[in-house]
Amino acid sequence: MLEAELSVRLCLLPILLGAALLVAGDDPFEAPHDLQVFARKHTLNQQGTTAKVQALLKAIFAPPEEGGLGITYDNAYTRTPAEAWRDRKANCLTLTALYVAACRAIGLDARYGESLRVNRWRRVGSLVRYERHVVAVVPTGMMGKEIIADFLPEIRVGSQLIASLDPKRVLALFYSNRAVEMLAEARSDEALAFARQCVEIDPGLGVGWNILGVVQRNQGANADAEKSFLKALQVDPKDGAPCGNLENLLKEDGRDSEAQAYRERGLEIRKKDPFFNAFLAEEAFTNFNWEEAEKRIKLAIKLLPMESDFYLIQARICLARGQQKEAVKALEKARRWALPEMRARYDAKLALLKGDKPS
């Protein structure tokens, strides 16, 4: 099925490749000394906030032969600024932390924000993730104007809907990222340690409690997991992920009426979640409810039209209803949005459906 056990709201949740646990008391966002020197050097002759911000941003992405860091976007895992300085790679959370640290090193009052119009659903392997886009915001001191560094890479002034993020919450999101990354690497003890750090830093972050519950359930501690999922809903009643996790856990426990209650709650909360609608489409398909299946997959496609698997589900529904031409069209769209290495799979399915003879 399309819905994974872990369906969480996070700022970029890549798969971890070999990161180590941080020592308790360490500040993962502390700027390395070399970064502070770098920031001062590249803004020394710039006058005014805007000029300093632009010079600093340019230096971060400029190639080393031009005196820059040559930072490239990399979703391998969530690095600290020190690791980004070492590796010259970072995702949006790391880039933002590095940039905020560099700004503060030159006396700019940089802060964290969330760009609400950039958030998106993405599936990585078996996990469905809602990714939140973190940005750096620097006040210019002129009529309340702010400069937004969103690391596309480019800077824009006043063109995004930004919600302020408390530094404590950003740090908690960092640890929640690390917890998910460890879980993806089947390092559940380390995942548990990071998840606990997350909720200790920010007990009001529902995402952290949901992730803690997922890790606890992964370790077989179902009673603890249930408490964590309930806490996630308590602090964020609008998050549907804990509803789905509670439904699955309670159903497994034979508590069907309670599971149904959370299912109904989740249906309302997650009606705009494309992957959840795709999951419901497959569920309806399995129960031979073609009309409901078609309605749900059309809604999933409307919400996220570039997900190839949605069209594959649509093709299966069309075939079950005897609509071969529509199935071919759906498969062609699936092929269009598929990863290059997956297109041969769709070519074979299309050839079979069209009755083409192999060359």
C-alpha cells in the first residue's frame, strides 16, 4: 500500500548515511570558527544589510576557485553547519542553520522562518513525507522590509508567506530529522535517542511525538507508542499522521471500535493529503468499490499531479472497469513522471496493454 507507517510533517527528511550521535549539551548549530572568519572576509567591504546578505549568499554558493564555499544541495542527510563546512553539501535545514550562523557572525539579526507556500508531499522509498521548507529571514531596518534567503539558491524580498520559527523548534526539527534518518538505517536505538531529544527540546512539537511513537512501535513498545501518538494529537490536533498510526496500532491490538474512531478523524484531517487519498483508492479497489477508488485517485492526482504511482493505480482501476483506452492514457502519464530507471517498466506494461509485438 502507498501509505507508510511513518507519515510525518517534517522539514526535509532524507535517508541518513553514517551520522553519529551528538554529545549531550553540544549545540549542533554552532558556527565553526572558519565559517565566522569566512563570513567576515566576504562582507568586510559591503555597506548596508542588503549588500552584506547578497555578498554572503553569493560566497556560499560560489565555486572554490572563485573564493567561495561551493556549497551544493544534498539531501543525503541533515548535516550540522560544521559538517556542511567540511563536506560542502547541505539540505535546506542545514543551509539555513549555516547561513543564520554566518549572518550572526557579522552582526546581522538573522532568524528562522517557514515558507508556507513551498511545503510539499514527497515519497522516499516506503515513507511518505510532508516536507516543510525552512528559510533565513534578515530584517533590513527599512520600513519593516525583510530579506528572505530560501536557498533555491536565490534571494527574494517580500514574495513569500513566511511564518516565524522559534530557534528551539528548528533545533527540535533537526533532531526529528536525525531520528527518521536513523530509523531508515535500521538503527532504532539511535533513532530513539534523537526522537527523545526532539521532544525534550520542544514538547509542543507534535511531529516529534509522532516520530517517537513510530520508533517505539518499531521496537515493540506498543503501549509507549500509543501514549506518544496521543500526545502528538494533543499538541497538534490538525495532524493526521498520528491518527493513521493509532488506527493501525489499535487495529493490530484488536481494538476495532477505537481504531475506527481515529480512522474517521484522520479522514477529515487528511482529506488534502494526496498519498492518503491514494491509499484510500487502493483500499477501495481491493474491496471492488470502483466508484470510490476512482474518486479517490482523481483527488490524489489533482493534489499532486506529478506522482507516477498515482497514475499506475488509476490504470489498474480503469482496467478493472474494462476501460482499456483510459488505462493506456494513465500508464503513459505514469511513464512521463516516473524516474528514468523506472520507465522501462512502464514501456513493458504499455506494450502488453496495447498488444505490441516485441521487436
